[in-house]
Amino acid sequence: MRTVLLVEDEVKIVQLARDYLERGGFEVLAASNGETALATFRAHRPDLAVLDLGLPDMDGLDVLRALRRESNTPVIILTARGDESDRLVGLELGADDYMVKPFSPKELVARVRAVLRRTEGYAEAGAAVIHAGELTLDVPRMRLTIDGQGIELTATEFQLLAALARQPGRIFTRAQLLEAVHGVAFESYERAIDTHIKNLRRKIEADPREPRHILTVYGVGYRLAEA
């Protein structure tokens, strides 16, 4: 049974989300503030976290930062902050998905399943190890090394890079990359690809402003440089 950490301070939302997630076959751990959320995460290491940003003791983005310093566990943000800038900040900090309140509990369960499915199932698909120039991607372990040095990536970042690395030189549109990492293209989330690419460049490029690995094809999308 997969475990979901639900970080939310509104009791009614906790009860509703817990009910649907448990009926969906998940074990649910709940935390009503950031401090408890981090302690619960460290003690139980859940498979996924659903994180509200409006917590009583700290900003949920600070919780996300702390989680990302410690792990690559998938995180779905669930919040009343619906502005695009908030969504992009959350994605830039390493969130895997973003839902805005009010929300459908059935959709929440579906998104939890989708994020876990692509995180877990991705390791079983395709080649076990991908070599692309200086990059080596260990797919089952979702690990990246560059010239032997390990680089920490989130699950979504790894999947995005692997999609590019499987076909160096191929130009991918944002919609194609979204389909590769989410299983379906959502036009409204296409800007999220730019945010993930920015994160990847910050981690793997010597100079993110002059990338050598992930190249922009203006007006189209991105490609991985051929060795």
C-alpha cells in the first residue's frame, strides 16, 4: 500500500481528501502545519506528499524547499493560490503537479495515481541505462551522473531529461515533452516545461545562460545536443 502525506490545516478538506484517498487504496498520513509535516515525512518517508501552501506556521513553499533538500519524493501542491506565478514558483522549486482549490477529490486521487505511476513505471520502460555524451542516466534508479559526478534531480526532471536523452538531436515541442512526462498534453501547463528546463539547466550546465546540453529551438521547443 502506497503512503500519501497530506499537509493541510483545514479539517474538512483533510477529512474529504483522506476519505477519497483511502477508498482509492492509499494509506494517508496527515499534518496540519509545516513543522509536523517535516517531522512526519522524516519519520515515515511517504511515497508522495500533497502540500497546501497556506499553512499556519510557515509558508508551504518553505516546506517544499526543505523536502527538496532531503529527497526527490513526488509532491503535488494543493492550494487556493491560483495565479500562474505561484504555480510556476512551486514547479520551479520542484513540485510535480499543482491543483487549485476548490478541487475535485476524485481528480486528486487520479493525479496522485498518475504521478506515482509515471514515477514508478518509468523505471521499467526502455533502456536501463542511457548514455548521451557526458550524461549517464540510470533509469531504474532514476540517477544522473555527468562525467561520474552524481546530480540530484526530481522525478519529473529526470523523466524530462530522459525523454530528451533517448533521442539526442530530436526537437521536442513543449506539448510532446508534457506528454512524455505526464502521459497527456495539457496546454495550460506548457509553460511548466520551461520551468523544469530552467531547473535542469541550473543543475547540469556549467553556465545555464549558455547551455551546452539542453538547447532551445526558438519558436518550437527543446533538444538535447548530440555528442
